[in-house]
Amino acid sequence: MEEKQTEEKKNRFAELRKQRRLAEQKKQQGMSAKKKAAIACGAAVGVLAAVYVGFSLYFQNHFYFRSTVNGVDSSGASVATVKQRILQTAKDYELNIIEWDGESEGIASSAIDLAIDVDNGDVENFLSGQSGFGWVGALFTPVNYENEALVSYDPSELAASVKGLHCATRSDVTKTQDATFTYDGSEFVVVDEVYGTNV
């Protein structure tokens, strides 16, 4: 009988040890899953922080994404690149005039002595006015820099060019008239407006 009781105690102890080992293994597995999740979250935060700081350093010397200077795309560009783009745009610029009848005429930038002064420091001031760390906001809101001092032209040349347009020199000009009314003997009648061609 004593042998039987001793055998039962041994079996109980063996069962308890087995349960403890299983509990410890589960605890270690749970801890390793938590550690893995913490490491993954930490790595993701670290990568995002590195990307943010990297772009912040980049935008110390470059314009934000979705930014323009006087209508010229300057997204991610340096000051020198923006100046080149502005000069190229001005060189190729043509004012297109579309008449009401669909006819189109243009005035070239060379005809009005269009000049661009990119060396006046304004482009540099635009860039220095932006914070490199504010680039995330520019992803959602475009930044448009405007300065009329960058552009100059000869007003007399512009006036002469406009006077020389076909739409201003046409001989078949129809005078514009507002809508009116007239009395036809028994009632008032509306006389429609006239869309003229005079400038």
C-alpha cells in the first residue's frame, strides 16, 4: 500500500511539474510575441522618423512638393532650377486671345519686351521663408508663391500689340448693344441685345 501511495505521489508530482513547464512555455511564448510586436512597432516608428528627418533636411534647400513660383512648377526643385524654369517659361510665353467667334491671336513675349528678374533675391526669399520641417502640411495644401516684381514689360509695346490685333482692326465691326424695349403700337416688346465684335 505504501508503494502504491508513493507511486501516486510521484505521478502527482510529475503531473504538476509537467503543468508548470507548460505554463512557463506559454508565458515565454506570450512574452516573445509581445517583444516581437514591440520591436516591429519601434522599427516602424524609427523608419518614419528617419524619413521625416531626411525630407526635412532635403526641404531646407528645395521647394516643397506641390509648390509654384509665379505659376511655374517648383516642386522639389532647388533655387537654381526654379530660376531656369521661370526664364524658360518667360521665353516661351505667348498671350493668347480667343475671340467670341473662336478666332485666336497671340502676342509673343518678345513683342512686349517681357523681362524676368530672377536675380533680385525673391526666389531665395521664398525658399528661406519655408521651414524644412513643415513639408508634411504641403502634401495636403499646395504652396503658391507670387511676386509681380519678377516680371516686367513695356506697356506701350503691349498697347501697340493689342491695337495691331485683327480683332481690334476689323472693318466688319458690329457695335455691341444692350437689350431694350420698344412700343409697337399695342404693347411693349423686348429687343434682344447684340453681341458685338468691337473692342
